[in-house]
Amino acid sequence: MRKFYREYKEVPNLQPLAGEIAWTKNTLILDRCQNPLQREFYLRATARFGWTRRVLEHQIDNQTYEKYLLNQTSFDSALPQAVAAQAKLAVKDHYTFDFLELSDAHEERELEAALLANVQRFLAEMGPHFTFVGSQYRLVVEGNDYYIDLLLYHRTLKSLIAIELKIGEFQPEHKGKMEFYLVALNEQVKLPDECDAIGIIICKSKKKTIVEYALKTATQPIGVATYSLTPHLPAAYQHLRRMKMKLETDYKDGANMTLTNHRLAFGSSVSGPLASAAFLLTPSTYPVALIA
């Protein structure tokens, strides 16, 4: 209790959030998260999604905060503002499939088969509200057959989610193929009361600038993520921690980072250090804002 008072007394916006979840979850966040931004993210996510203590611990172990902070999507240009903000919470920048028993030299079909064999844990890693629709989902256009690796459905977004698995590095042509799939899903599969389909391309690796350039011309909502078979972020992500640390320092110093002033609503405006961060392309990409 003394540590709780000492840590939260100068961060008043965290105090009411802490009251929304069980004390055991509060102590876990307090002990495992060392800065206000990270704590606020997990406090809001736990309350919103009803995470158990075990799920919360898994999310912290898998560095979910960092993964949402860095995601790259075309949602701002391809979706309405409110939907785009919600959709960003459905896509991480990195997925950890540490429950798969695969060697580093695996094929795409092996990866897909392993995910299907562990579909419950796969959906848990994807995030809340995902349900499984099918694998190698068949689309027929002008007599030609096309197959989507994995097709999911997001209950909150009311959108079909097309997943393409790539065991290599992201290539710009992957975007064009996904756009074709999404148009076909919207024309042939989407129900009248559903929102447009969303695509997630999950690759073994990606270059941030190449992804950024490719998504600039995207006409459909697409996110590009990476995956690993170990519970650690890839080495290529480590230099991005400096950006996160800068945000956290600015938050602590109060430099235009009073989140309560922005109400943390979907699509809310955020200025200051957040706006200058290289990969936080728009205000609503900030993970805490997405959870509000």
C-alpha cells in the first residue's frame, strides 16, 4: 500500500483507473511496469477487456505495450476515423508465437499448420475479440481460385480479418495481393451489416521505411506485422526503445503529456512529443488513447 501511494500520488489520472481492477492485478502492474504510460496502458486494457491476472502477466511478458506502440497500418487513410482508432488496437506490430514447436527454418505451410493446431493460443496472441473462420479460405474471381492463408473475424469491429503469413521479409507486392483479397471479401463475403474487411500481413521481418512507403498508396485497410518464435522483441526493435523512453520521460516531466486533458478518446488530438515520434504517424496510434 505504501508503494502504491508513493508511485501514484503524483500521477492522479492513474488512481481512479487502479480502482477499476482487482488489487492483485494492481500489484502486478505496479511491480512489473516502471513508468506511468506503461502502467496506464495495462490498467485500461485490463479493465476494458476483463483480463485475468494470468492473462495480464502474459501480456506484460510479451511486451504488448511496446508492440501496440509501434504498429504500422494504412487504417487512417482507408477507414473512418473512429473505426481506424479501434482497428489499430486489433493489430500489433509484432506477434510472439512462442507456443509453436518449429525450427527457425520452417515453411509457410508449416507455420500455418502449427497455428491451426494451437488455434486457441493463436487467437489469444492476436488479441481480444478475434474468432476463427477458416484456413486457405477460397475465393473465386472470374473462374480463378485464390486462397487466403487464415480468415478471422473481429467481433467488436464487425470485420473479416484476412491473415497472410510470410516466412521472409515484407515485400511491397504483398500489399497489392492483400488489397485484392480484401476487395473480393467485401464484394463476395461481407454481410450488409458488417464493416469492410481488414488485412494483416505477418512477416518474419520488415524494414520500417519500406512498409511506410508501401502503405502510403494503400486503398484498403492493411497492417504489417512481424512474428517470432521466442518471447522477446527482435533485435531490430531495440533501437526503438529510445523513442519509447523519450515519450515516457516527457510524460513524467509533464511536457504536453497530460493525457487526461486529451480525454483519451478514439480519434482524440495529441500534440507535443507524441506528434514528433517517427512511427506514431497519427495521434490515434498512441496505444493508451486506443484503449479509452
